[in-house]
Amino acid sequence: MNTDEIFDAVVIGGGPAGATAAHELARQGRSVLLLDRAGRIKPCGGAIPPRLIKDFDIPDHLLVAHAHSARMISPSDNRVDIPIDNGFVGMVNRDTFDEWLRERAQAAGAQRRIGTFKQITRDEDGTSVVHYLAREAHQKGEGTPARVRARTIVGADGARSEVARQGKVPGVEDTRYVFAYHEIVRAPDASQRGADYDATRCDVYYQGRFSPDFYGWVFPHGDTLSIGTGSADKGFSLRGSVQRMREASGLAGTETLRREGAPLPMKPLKRWDNGRDVVLAGDAAGVVAPASGEGIYYAMVGGQLAAQSVHELLSTGNVAALKLARKRFMKLHGTVFLVLGIMQTFWYSSEKRRERFVKICEDRDVQQLTFESYMNKQLTRKKPMAHVRIFFKDLGHLLGLARV
């Protein structure tokens, strides 16, 4: 490997954030290396909203299912079906979806290499040197030591980012995480009786037995299902929870294809850059939405904004450009993250509150405004009287005046 190689940007991590950042930078004529470990699939429900499909030109063939409704299930087993009016939520398999994003970045001009990031050092002139273990696609073992020089680095290597630590991004040690776990199972066929399953519906369990501080899910993926949960409680058995969820939904006997787990950040980091040449994106930057756990859309937006900030730094030489990635993201989505964080802290804290939360979601005003905001990725400002009605309904539930 030529140790004199130098790239405008080395993107470490080929998930939605990293692949998007590499694609954006390559489109702008920058020399880009996309470094990714092969075969790593993050546990994820795989839901993507219409806004993502439109903004990032996602082709139909990547959508393995279309969800036209969501069903919320309370601790008392109250089931609230919420139709998705005039649209759908797309479902993707992360292995094929992420690989398509990486291939698109490569087609735009980014170089792709398979390897495991090890460390960042600096040359005598101060340029960053990225050290990694290079592998061929099917090579076994750790790989061959290699290195390249990088004018800038995009850290998209997930939660507990090693790039953030090596690049000395302030505050990374203070980040808190939850752990997510899911099982991909074969979808039941007509002969499997007792399976409570709809191939066009996402089921969300708000029950403490499935998560003491989050929720459990059963999401359709065409011929497979994602059944998963998450929690910050280290003593809570996520695998046991998924098994109980499979039993409750009549899916205990379905074939398990694979199991995956990973830490997820609880909120955006206070800094996404090191003030010199490193900027973070995706889970490395902490952009997993509270309450909903949604990450794909926010990861791709974060990757796009990280690429913009890197391009501006390379064009102007002004390192302050790296701060713009976080500043622009929080301007677009900071309020949503704040609201969702408060919602999770309050409504997910006890069975009584979970029960009331699901009860609130029976209201059509709540349903319509929630899905309009989710589908378009911004807080809906239409129908001001609906907001007023929701306020008083929520107040009644908060004070215990509403009947459950």
C-alpha cells in the first residue's frame, strides 16, 4: 500500500451516514476514501419515511415492505391501530440498503476499501495519517497493516466512536448509551396459525416486560421480520425480552435467521468536531432520535451536513467550517430531539404513564399530526386548533383527569 497516498477526505464507516458523506464529497469532486468493515449489520427496525426516500433518491427496489399502519400496544393490552393516511413508511433491509449506498458513493468517484480502523497519527507537517488493517472481501484474519494520509476525516464508525476518541473530539467520554437488540426471523406463512402479524403494519409494544425505558417492536420486512427492543438498564435481558415478545405475538416458532446487538447514543454530542480536521456523523455524533429510536434519516442528513462542512473547510481553509455540521443539524432537528427526549423521559417511566400515552394516541388529531411530522421530518404547524385540542387532552392525562 502506498504510504504517500493522500485524500481530501477519509470517511471511516460505511453505514448510511458514512456512505452518504462519501457520496456527497465525491460528487463535489473531492478525492475520497470510504473505509468500512465488511459484514457488520446494525440492529435496526429498518423504517424510512417518505422524506428520506425523496431527498436521497432511494429506488423502489430497496423497499422490501410498505407499512400502511402502526399498532401501539399498552401494558393492559389496549391496542390502538393508527393508519398512515395518504402514504406509507418504507421498510429496508440494512444489509442490502447500506451496500447500495456504498456502491452509489463508489459510482460517484469515492474509493472503497475493506478494513478495520486502528488509529490516527500525524506526519511531520501535521497532516493526519489513518492507520487500518486492510482486507480483501473474503479474506480471513485481521488483515494487512496499511495507512493513508487525510486532509480531513469523517468519523461515521458508530456509537463509542474510536475516530472521535483518537481524533480528540471534546466530550466523547461523557456520552451515555442504550443497548439495542433484535432478531431477524422468517415471516410466517398461511399455515402458521396463531401468529399475530400483518405484513403492512408495524407493531410497537409499550410494556415494561419488553423494555423498562423504551419499547419493543415487530416490523415487517417482506419475507422476514425484525423483532427487537432496547434499554439503558444493564440488568435487563434484551434477548429474554425478544423471546417473550415472540411468544406474545405467536412468532416463537418462526425460524431465526440472525441476531444483532449494538449500543446506541442517547442524545447528540455537544461537539462533532475537533477544531482541526475531524468531524462526526451518524451514531458517532449521537443522532438517534429519543422516544422513537429512529436513526437512518438523521444519520443520512448528518452525513450530508458533515460532507458540506468538510467541503467548506477544504475550499476556504477555515477550520470553523467543521462546526457548521452540528449547528445546521440542530437548527433543522434540535427542537424535535428535545421534544422526543422529554416525551421519552416522562411517558416511558412507568406502566401507568405508558397506558395513558397509548390512550392519548387513540385521538385522531394526535395520530394525524404525529404522522405528518414523522413523514415530513418537521413539526407540523397546520391545524392550529388541533394543537390546542391536543394540549388540553394531554393536560387531562398528565393531571389524571382523563379516563383510561
